[in-house]
Amino acid sequence: MPFLLVEAPSCYFVEAPSSSSNVREAEMILVTGATGSIGRPLVRRLRADGVAFRALVRDEAKGRALGCDFAVGDFDDPDSLAAALDGVDRMFLNGAGAQPVDGEQPMIVQQRTAIDTARRAGVARIVKVSVRDAHEGGLLAEGAHWRIERHLQASGMGWSLLRPGGFMQNFLTGAGSFTSDGDLVGSYGDAPVSYIDCEDIAACAAALLAGAYGNGETFVLTGPQALTHHQIAEKLSTVLGRTIRYVDLPPDELAATLKSQGLPARFADDVAALFAKVARGSQSTTTSAVRELTGRSPRTFDDFLAANRRAFHAMAALTR
């Protein structure tokens, strides 16, 4: 049963000021991860709002396609990052997730380097995307993001942390785990999961990057409802006009499948353990953080499906 997989989704809240007098204009914002699931809608939102920003991209062609000011560079090249930070007042920090490697996760060194480079460049504040339930000693991204968070908090710069749950976009990219027959697969059991649309994560980031609130605060971001994967399969069935089943695998079977696909044993076991944690309800609760930051309710899963109906049909056609 081959399928695609990425890591399973791993507080405080402040109410967004309603008065425009509390909103300041940043001199310049640097958006890292600008071509990703969060970066693209953030770029669109900042551009629509008339906020001054620059996108950091690794590929010049992708930067031009964004239609905004951009710089070519990446976290593994501090000099390119320093050049991109010229004149920047605030930075949106977002990067790759956990990788199947032995030893320390690459994101730790990469994002620490970005933080240190930003501090030397005179950046006043960083808004960082983390992961829900980041904590000391956590597996994969949960532990890696916790260490990055602590480095940022000790940097002397202002900071805000966004801790989103699982992305609705995972079901669109294929990373939500589908069999070769197009059925949904995972190890979530009957536990509901409060997935969030990346458009809402971007909206929260934009509010913090252009606003004068949220400094020193951590926000756990979720959608407005928690759904089981059986319910999600039913909703996908309605959109696609054919039956999509949810196939639930025991964690040890999931780990064995990942190992058979060539993933390192420890990484596969850690991924399976994270799935099992979600199956115990670690992501079943919802929060009001999106509404508090943006003044509106987050998108439902039905909203997400309606907005991406054509893309889902195109993806489904590939599995037939």
C-alpha cells in the first residue's frame, strides 16, 4: 500500500486591537519561505495591504513569479541572508520541516543562523512559525522548533510565535497521505484533528508583522472544528463525486511501511509515534487565536474544499 507521507502535525492569546492607531508601518518586512504553503498567501496579503516587504527565495524564477520585491538566498548562506536583510525591520521566519537524517535536525542550525543574522542586521522583531506542542525533548519538529524558539527568545529581539496544527493543504499536496488508489491513510484512529488552512496562518502572520501587538506572545492556531479522518474522507468523497475511504494503520505497521520505502528506522519510528500521539487526541482541541488576531473566524474544512475544488479534481485524476 504505497503512499506519500510527511510528519504528522505536532498558550497564550491576546486580542487584536480594533483601533487603527495601534497599527504601525514596518520599514520593511522580509518574508522567508515565500514560495511555500504559508509564504505565498502571506505575500499576496502583504502586497494587497500595501505593506513594504521583500521575499526571500532560493530560485530566481520563482521570485519573479511572485510579482514582488525579492532576494535570492537561503539559510545555509548567511551572506545571502544578510544582503536580503538590508533595511529590514521585521522578519517572518519559516523554513523546511523535519528531515529524515541522523543526528540534529538541519532546521535548528538553519533557523538559528537566520536569527543571529537578523540580530546583527538590526532587525527589531521576528514572527516565527513553529509547530503545535513544541516542547523540550519532543520528537522531530516538536523538539527542533522548541530549541529554535528558545534561541529566538534569548536573542534580545522582539518575537512572536505561531504554533499551527496540521495544515489542510497537506490533503491538497498529497502529503496528507493517500494510497495509490486515492484513499486516505494514516494512524489517527478515531481522534478528531483541528486542521487549519494556511491562508489563516498567513493572515495571523500579517497581523503581527504589520501591527504593534503580540510581541512576546505565543499563539496556538487551529481551524474552527476538529474532524476525524473518517469525516474528512466523507467530505472528500462529496467533492470528488466518488467514495474515498479512510484506511487506518496501526503505528507499528505505519513505521514498517515507511522503513520499506527507504526511510531511516529511527525517523520512521518517530513519525509513527507522532501519529500515535495525535490518535490519543493531542490535536483535538480548537483555539480562538485566529479570530483574536484577524477579527474573523478561521476557514472550515468545507471552505477549504470549496476554494480548492478544481485542484482536488486534478489531483484525484492522477490516482485513477
